[in-house]
Amino acid sequence: MAPHPSAIGGHAQGFGATERKDGWWVEPIVTVVVFLAFVVYTTWAALQGTHYHWGPYLSPFYSPLLFAAPGDAAGLHHSWFGAWPSWWPSFVPASPAVLILIFPGSFRFTCYYYRKAYYRAFTGSPPGCAVGPLAGRRPYRGETFLLLFQNLHRYTMPFAVLLVFILSYDAVVSYWWDGRVGVGVGSIVLTLNAILIGAYTFGCHSFRHLIGGRTDCMSCGKATLKYGAWKRASWFNERHMEFAWLSLVWVMVADLYVRLLSMGVITDLNTWGR
Amino acid sequence: MLNVSEIQTIDHDVLVVGAGGAGLRAAIECSARKLSTGVVSKSLLGKAHTVMAEGGMAAAMGNVDQRDNWKVHFRDTMRGGKFLNDWRMAELHAKHAPARVHELEEWGAVFDRTKEGLISQRNFGGHRYPRLAHVGDRTGLELIRTLQDHGVHSGISFHMECTGLEILKDGDRVAGLLGYWRETGRFVIFRCKAVILATGGGGKAWPVTSNSWEYTGDGTAMAYNAGAELMDLEFTQFHPTGMVWPLSVRGILVTEGVRGDGGVLKNNKGERFMFNYISERFAPETAATVEEADRWLKGDKTARRPPELLTRDEVARAITAEVKAGRGSPHGGVFLDIASRLPADVIKKKLPSMYHQFIELAEVDITKEPMEVGPTLHYFMGGIKVDADSQMSSVPGLFGAGECTAGMHGANRLGGNSLSDLVVFGKLAGEGAANYIEKLGTPPKVPDAHVTSAVRAATDILNRESGANPYLLHEKLQETMAKGVGIVRVKEELEQAIAEIEAHKKEAETLKAPGASQYNPGWHEALAMRSLLVTSEAVARCALMREESRGAHTRLDHPGESKEWVNFNCVVTRGPDGAMRVEKRPRPPGPAGLVAIANAKIEDLESGAVGADAK
Amino acid sequence: MATTRTFRIWRGDARGGGFEQFEIQVDEGMVVLDVLHRIQAQQANDLALRWNCKAGKCGSCSMEINGKPKLACMTRMNSFAESETITVQPLKTFPVMKDLVTDVSWNYAQNKRIPKFQPRPRDPDGAYRMYQEDVDRVQEFRKCIECYLCQDVCHVLRDRHGREQNTFVGPRFLIRLASLEMHPLDTADRIPAVRDEFGSGMCNITKCCTEVCPEHIHITDNGIIPLKERVVDRFYDPIAMLMRKIFG
């Protein structure tokens, strides 16, 4: 019998098949676990509509706070437009987070780095380098067909940049309570959050393209603003993966911290003595 | 019975053998002249040894130092070559090189830039001014990729993984080439009007070499077998800085750019020993103190260059002497230190592939530790004797370009002059072949008898019941060459080496390669041995004849340059009986204008007191 | 210190074959290519493999070592445990010719499809001016040694028939296109072809090409994604398209 053509070269065939001996499967498994944990926690936390602020601290999942949650008088001083609107339809969850999470959510979902991570971990396309893909026999169209929307990543980017400024504002005001300047663990948590999300956002591939990368002659021999900005964005871009993970985990930590304070489970260490 | 009509035939006007820089440039020229052009290469396209060239290509563009011009370049080349260079070739090279560099840029090459946006140029051993257009330390790759990408759109046919075996002749003229496909082992006849050989040197005859497996002197041997004259084979350049450890990478090149960018050579006492080896000829232009050398590096135009940048033969001999005197490094080399000279990030930026090479192959971080280096066989200055302007050999229709030819570099090649050599003479060879074909009357015919005998000789290796192992014979030859035909040579050892080569030749007639002809490396090795033995014998015989020390050729029993020998070349031919003949042939005197420039004091050249009327 | 190691090498041709085991002495400092040469010299004279420079500069000795696409000359033996059996296979993506040698001619055919460099005219003084800051990007792509490891590992070519169906040109040629597209002197418009003929949309940026690149070129981040963004400028960004309509 003629040998099956797949035997030529002796390469393993089928999903997950490989001659690799290293732990290539660790990365996709960790990705799946952390992403799922993030999605579950975020959904839960966003739907709560309570315990999203404490003192000068506002959970990043709820920022910008367009309207304070129904009945939350204490949250009004974080709110941009006051109390919860009365016209809000009853079948949509009445939580301030649902108004805004679509923006950072879509930014991250269409992010070039996250695409790599979930194409590998969730769609097995491929699960690891030189490892057999999931559904290898099915026709493959890459990002040309159903996934064409990924090309709109750049439209999510301005909102993400705006959010960096808003979160930075939140971090600044977290040092200000009852007219007194001070510092608490929460201020540091929120400051770090703004920094990490900023570092992630300014490394965005679309951002780097639009501010300079799209031209061939960025400097033309002069120290242009365009080239300087591109060069800096490139520094962040090289670390896009690292900041994507750090900011993802940290934003959860920040929400959890504020939430636990508000619930009275933990106490904040701060100079205000409260 | 072999039927020649059953062998595959391919027709071209010109066949170029070798797909390095010279071969590709020649092919592009032929193709531009509307000739049907084929390129035969032993490897895949783009893998030729040209990719290994690191430092740059010398061209007197004067982008960095405006005092530079072709005359200074010409003078440097002649002095580096110890005045044995073909005058006309050195002149053509210095004059044409800038145009060839600009042409590469027009074809897509991206050289490093000056602040003004022009092609940047770096310092190199033996070059008076910063002259080497470069791309970090991967200039060869840039050159070959540019020519390759330009060439694929020029209508050239590339015949990859195909080895040339014999030049076929119709009477005196070239009629084609017999080769075989490495993949299938099948033979192929290329019928053509002219053949351009661009096959490089034969460094694989030495155990420590920067050359890859392809460097088996195929073109040189094919030309010799076809009756062409060879010349100056005794001049084999040992590059002073090859890796010495670990053993498996011994010989791999450490670019001269390391020294050009400030790297210094030290012995095991930490001494910068090159100051002790400055010869009289170079003393007036070489720094006398460490302080002066450092000023030069910083760009002080009144200071003289550091002795680490003396020509390759001088540095290689100095290293050998230090090691002999017991002042070498643990693995038999000396130390090359860039770590203490430049900040780590500058090293990584300027010498990325050196950093890469040492960290990955030797686990040495060159930004922290010195490298261990020693001489490695690098380049053949000698080869096929060609006419300077047309690049035609003594066989009508047979041309040569690049390392496989002789004359351009004389007794010693300057670093950076080989990449420019490739494109300058590649183009001229293409023109030469095209002009030859224009004037050619009736097209030549391939003789069957020659094909039959050549095929039989090749297949015998496979068909023999038993015989010598080609790999072992190769090792024996390398031992012979290392022992008898190394950096320093003496009569008795050379005679011994020639006797051994004769014995190897006998053994080569009995080689056996097991397995079928399809992609059989044992067979490829056996066939390559036949070429390697021709070039090795030619090197040894020329080295024995030349009784002086000049450039890369050092005779312990004949120290110093002789006034007599500068007027002679060693010319090699195949006698009617098949035995190798070497002849001491007088050189024609150089044109007075060029001689004056080559011998001028640098001040007189720059002030215009000498050579002002030379165009 | 010399040790005896076990190698499992795939041998055969387009008609079939299998793994053959070799016990071979390995000395300090050796790379996989050295070991293969020793096997070739001592035990299997006709073991077919490609190699040239032995210093990671020519990209000839591409193969799969313990399942990973690698250059044999840059894979040090001390990166394996002494007891480990080392599996060596030809590249998966390309048809096997013999043993470890594959037919990579498809790549040369792709290169030929790319329109050549078309420079703008020279400056009045005969020079071309471009600046280091602007060519840094292009020079990174031009470090490519054409080892085709990225082509081998790319799942679109390896597992998705991208090579057979010619739907995707592969990472190597996308960065070649990027090196032309971003070249300050090049005047050709290559963006429509990048999408339509060379299949930039087929890449789902899983970055395996970048992971295996022996020259450490950021193939995806610096080459393919910027190309994809330029394709978006042209074809998918409604505002940019509108602006072009209005302002020309």
C-alpha cells in the first residue's frame, strides 16, 4: 500500500498534534482561564450597580460615571450628569457600568494582541506554533469574511484614549477627600491603574499607525513631532502584550479593592484616618 | 551505453555559473543586453557566500570625507596588494565602484545613512578614508538580495541546485557546460555561446576557513581543465579574525568592522600588541601611540589610524606570531576587545550580527567580554587569468568575475574591495560576453564525445563496488594544506604538500559514494574533491615557485619582498599530458600615470602635485 | 565532554519514508548541524540536508527540531537534556524532496509576483536622500535571510492550504512587501495588491512567524500589522475614504 501522503516528513496530524516536547499548551490554558475569569467577574461586577465607590475612590469599571446608580445618593459627587435617568427602560439592567463598558470592551476585543491570544486559546487557530489547529479541515478565511469588523479597531481607539484621561482624573481626585490632600492605598491602586491602562493604550497598533506610521517619511531628516510620537508609541507597542495582561488584571484588582472597601470587608490604609 | 541525445539540454546565449554578487550582476548585464541568460547555482538563489560579507563595499564616493576620490582608492588598493595588482583592473575598480553602489541603491538597496541623508561610509583596514558603504554588518546580504530581487524581474532563468562539471568546447571556443541537478542526480547540457564563471575561491581545502561547502574551486578547476590560464594562486588571504571557539564554528568570520569601530587586539597579558608590528611601509600612516589611535577614532583628521587597521596579511601574521610566542588566548587565538571600548547599546546597533553570532554560537556576550579570534582562510586573490576590460580568459567565450579571477587584488585584498569587485567586474564580464557574442560568427556545437567521457567519470563514483570515502579524503587534503600551505610556508613543507596532493589525486580516482544519485551528498562531495584538488595543487605549486614574501604569501626561507618578483606572475596551465605546469611570466609594466599615483605621497596626491591630470 | 546522544531523523522522499535512529558522539560546543554532518560522514553518507554558512546568515539549514522550526546551525546541543532523543524532520509546509530537503520553489514564485522597486527620480545633484530614522523600519525587514521558517510555521500555509490554493503569500513576502511599501523612495502603490493578491486578510496575527524568526524581525508588529492598517486606510475606514473623496 502506498503510504498516506501525510506520512511524508513524519509530521503529526490533527488538533493539538505536534512533535514539540515543551509545554506549549500552558499559554493557551492560562489565557483561557484568565480571560474567562475576567469576563465572568466583569459581567458580575458591572451588573451589581452597587459598591462601586468609596470615599474619593471610584471603580474603573464605572468610570466615567455618567449617572449615579438608582438610589445611590452617596455616589452623586462622582457623577457627571447627576442621578439615574427616570426614562431608563426597565428591561435593561440599571447599572452605570453598562453605559460605558462597551468602549474599553470593544477596544480590547479588536486589539491586535488580544486577537492573537484568543485566536490561539479559544479558536485553536493554531493553539501553538507548529501545533495542529482545531477544525483544520474546515475552510479558513482568516479575517477576510466574518471577521472583517476587526478592521474597525481604530474607531474604538479614540474612546480608549479618552478613557485614559478620565481614569487619570479619577486617580488625581483620589488624593483629595473632604477638602484635604492625602494618600491612601486606594489612591495608589487607582494611579497604577491609570498608568497601566495608559501604557497599554498608547502601544495600540492603530494609534501608532495613525500618529505617524502611515507615512514613509516620518522624519525626513528633521526631529519632527510625528517621528518622536511614533518612536514613543513603538516603545509601548513592543510591550503591548505585557501591558495588556497587567492592565487587565489590575483593573479587576482596582474594582475589587473599591468594592471590598465599600462593602466594609476591608479597611483602607490612608492619611485621612477614615 | 550512454546516449547523449537523451540528456536534457537547455539553450541560452550566456550561461553564468555562480549566483553570488558577481554572477548575478553579470547575468543582469547580459539580460539587459537582450541575451537569453541562465544562471546555474549549487545552492538556492540568495544563499551564495556573498551573504557572509559583513563590513561593506568600498567606493570612493566621499560622502563622509570629501578628500576621497578614485585615485586615493586606487593607491590604497595597489599598496594593499603590494603592487602586484593588475594596474588596469585596480583602476577600473576604483573608478567604477561609486556608480555601482548608486545603481544598487536605485535597485532597492538600503544602505546606512549619513546625517545629510546620503550613503554612510565606514573606516576599514587599509583604506585611507571612510569608504565602505554598508548596512550594519550584513552588507553582503543586502547586496545579494538587491541583485536577486532585481534579477527575478529581468527575465533571467535561474537553475538552482545545479553543479557545473565541465566546460564544453567546440574547437577552441566555448560551446556549453555539462552539469547535474543535485536533487535528481540527472545530467544536463547547457548549450550556449559564452560562459561566465563566478564561482568564488577554493577555501574548503583548509580546515579552518570562513568559506562554506560551496567553496571548492569549481570554476577555477573547470577553466583550467578547459585550457584557460590561472594566475597568482599562491596568494590566499587569511583573515586575521575568525572565531576559534567552540571548535564547530572555528573559522567563521568576525568582521573587520569590529576593529573599524574601535575594537582592539590584545594578548593574554592584556597588551595591545599591534603597536609592535607596524612595518616600515605603513609606519608613516599609522598611529604611534594609543592616544593618537584613539584621537583618530574620534574623527581627528590630523591623527593617524590605529595599527589594528593595518592590512589583513599584516594583522594575521602578527596574531600568529603572538600565539607562537605563547601570548595567545586559551583556545589558541588572541583577544579582540570591543566591550571596553564602546557602550553596550552602541555595539548592538553597529554590530548586530556579530553580537548575535557570539551570543548564539559561543555564548559570549561581546558587550561584556572580549572575543577570542585567530586567522582563518578567507579569500583567493588568485584564480582565472582574465583581460581587465572584457574579463575574458585565455579561452574564447569563457569569462570570469569576482573571486574566481586573478589580478584585481594582487598579493593581498583590502577588506571591502571584494563586494565592489563583484559588481564592477560582474558588469564588465556581462558586457564582455555580450560584445563577444555580437561578433561571434557561426554558433558553436557541443561535442558528444566530451559529454560521454565526463558523464562516465562522474557516474563511476556511484557504480564502483567499493572505494575510498570522499569525506575522509577531504579531511586528508585539509590536513595537507594546513600543514604545508598555511600562513607561513617553506620549501620543504611545500614540496611535501605537493607530494601528498599527488597521492590524494590517485586516491580521488578510486572514490566511492554509496547510495543512488538522487540528492546524494557523498557523491556531491566526491565530485567537488576533483575541483578542490586542482586548486590546491595550483596554490601549492605557485607558492613553491614564488621565492619571496609578499602580501598574503609568506616564505620563511625567503623573507621580505624581492625587487625581482614584483615583475612576475606565476601562471598555471594544463599541459598536453594532463600534468600541471607553472610558469614564471613577466608582467607588463604599469602605465606611467598610474604608477605615479600608486607611488605618490598622500600629501602630493591630495594637493594635486601628482595625478592632477588623471581622469 | 563528549557524550553519546540519540537522534531520530526522518528519512525518505516524496514516495514515503520513516524515522531512522542514530547513536552518535557529541562534543562540547556542537550545534545540531555539526551532529548531522557527523552522522553524514560516519553513518549515512547519503543523508540529504541543506546548509551553507553555518553562522545563521544564509538561512539554508531550516528544519524542524523536536517539533520546532529552527536553523540547525543555530541550535546548540546544550539546549537539550543529555538523555533527550532529538527528533529532526523536514519542514512540513513544503513538499519533501529527500530526507531533510524540501522543495521551496513556491517561495521563489511568490517573490517573482511582487512588483519590483520603483524609485522616484534622483535629486538634482544625482543623489538619493533618505534618512536613517526613516529607513530603520525598512532595514529591519531587509535583515531577512529567507530561511522560510516563518512560511513553514504559519498555519495558513502549513495547515490551511494557503500554499496550495495561493490565497496567502506568507509572512516572508508580506514583510518584503512592507519593505517596499515603507521604502521612502518607492513610488508604486502596492496596497490593493497586498489585500487582493497577497492575502493580508488571511493573516490572523497569531505571531508564530515572529516567534521562529532567527533574525528576530518583528514580522507581525512592525510589518504585517502596519500593512493591515494601511489596507484599512484604503478600504475599510469610512471617514478616511470620505476625506479622500472630498479632498482628493
